[in-house]
Amino acid sequence: MSRLTNKVAIITGATGGIGMATSALFIAEGAKVLLVDKDEVKLEKLAQDLGESASFIRADVSKQDENQKYVQAALDTYGQIDVLFLNAGIAGIPTPLWDISEEDFDLMMNVNVKAVWLGMKYTLPFMMRQGSGSIIATSSVAGLKGQVRGASYVASKHAVVGLVKTAALEVGKMGIRVNSINPGPIETNMVRDLEDTISRSDREKARKILESNIPMKRYGRPEEVAKLALFLASEESSFINGGVHTIDGGVSC
Ligand SMILES: NC(=O)c1ccc[n+]([C@@H]2O[C@H](COP(=O)([O-])OP(=O)(O)OC[C@H]3O[C@@H](n4cnc5c(N)ncnc54)[C@H](O)[C@@H]3O)[C@@H](O)[C@H]2O)c1
């Protein structure tokens, strides 16, 4: 028996690097997956590639009603939600704290923080009735320490940890576990965008600079994050609640 047989998962940020790898792994382990992202074209292609265990809905998770909409879609399609992977996120452009615009700060908070709260808010009543569930939110090493020119991202990812810890306290007794994943640099578009801000003309040089700051001297792979998400989604982590799980090659040390 696979680790997610008869389970239904919602994955936000599903067409991004970590989201795609996790969607594929969850399906390989027997889950039905509702893919959520704001990019409809990529969603359609991903759902096709993943086959009949995948369905999708376009949603901008920074909008209150669109969170409600994807939760309802999961219930309408599958009648249950066992795993909620709140993974959509943006990194913004590295900017000194005093130069961040109000608009950019608000966007960061809406996508990275408010969406995590709303995803929990609309899924938890169902999971509480069901008496089970695993919620996983993608924070970051930036949720554990400061980062020069990263004030709004760092604040948003610290807030994710706060939401996870509080939810874990509130719903643990109802059979629901809530955990965060805190990656270091992972090889996705997000890290490529970061390379561009270091040296647009010489990405290889930018990569070397970033990798030199990682104790394991390489980026993580999305598939490695997906394996941690699978562990937290499955019964293998049955007593792990409110945990902050770094996957960063040692960066946070
Ligand atoms: N890649 C890294 O180095 C790294 C490190 C630490 C944390 N993270 C976190 O991992 C998560 C996944 O990122 P990734 O690395 O796969 O990057 P990615 O850019 O490949 O994926 C992010 C996904 O989120 C989606 N998204 C963004 N805004 C959205 C919105 N308003 N509504 C719906 N979907 C939206 C994007 O369309 C994209 O598919 C993010 O929360 C990110 O902050 C990434």
C-alpha cells in the first residue's frame, strides 16, 4: 500500500518547482490532488501530465473568496480533504527595508501570509468534522532568521511559522497536525530570479556565489522538498505537530 492511498490533497503554488514535484510524488503515492495556482495555462498542462488523479482550479490565493472557492472545489470533486499544502509564495525583489513600497509590502503579506491563514480558515472546519488532517505550509529559512534586503519576505515567512504554531496548538486535539517546511535555496524559478538580481549577465557566477554560502555547497532539489512534504502528509509523521522543519543543506546553522 502506498503512503497516501485514499487520501485527497490540495496543493497551492502547484505549477511552481516545489509544487510540481510534490504533486507528482503525492500522486505516485496514491493521492488524488487538486492543483491550485494562478497560472491557468500551466495548470492545464500539469493536470494533463499527471493524469486522472489530478484536477485543477485557478485561484489567486491573495484573494479571500478564491481560497474559499478552491476548498469548495476539493469538497465538490472528492468529498474529503486530508492534506492541505499551502505552498504558493512570492519572493519579491531584494530591497532595503526603507525603500520597500507599501504596495509591494501588502502584496507580500497577502500572498505569503494571508493566503496561509485563509487556506487554514476554510479547510479546518471540514477537517475538524472529519477528525483528521495534515496541513503543511511552506515557510523558509527566511522564517527563522533575518536577511539583508529581504525585510518583507522575512517578515512574511516568520508570520507563516507563527500561524503554523498557533494552529497546531488549536487543532492538535482534533486529530489535525500542522507543520511548516523551511527550505533554503531550492532549484526553482524563485532561486533563478534571485540569481538574476545578483548577476543577470552571468547566472553561473551568481549560482556559485549563492552555493558558496550553503554548507552542502549546492542548491536543494524540489524533489527533496517533496519527500519532506510527503513525510509530513503521511501517517509516518503521526505525532509531529507544530514542527518547523528545515531543509536547507545546513544554511540555518
Ligand atoms: N526556491 C527556493 O529557494 C525557496 C526557498 C524557501 C522557500 N521557498 C518557498 O517555497 C514555495 C514554493 O516556491 P518555489 O520555490 O516552488 O517557487 P516557484 O516560483 O517555482 O513557485 C511558486 C508558485 O506560487 C504561485 N503563486 C504565486 N503567487 C500566487 C497567487 N497569488 N495565487 C496563486 N498562486 C501563486 C506561482 O504561480 C508559482 O507557481 C514558496 O512559498 C516559496 O516562498 C522557496
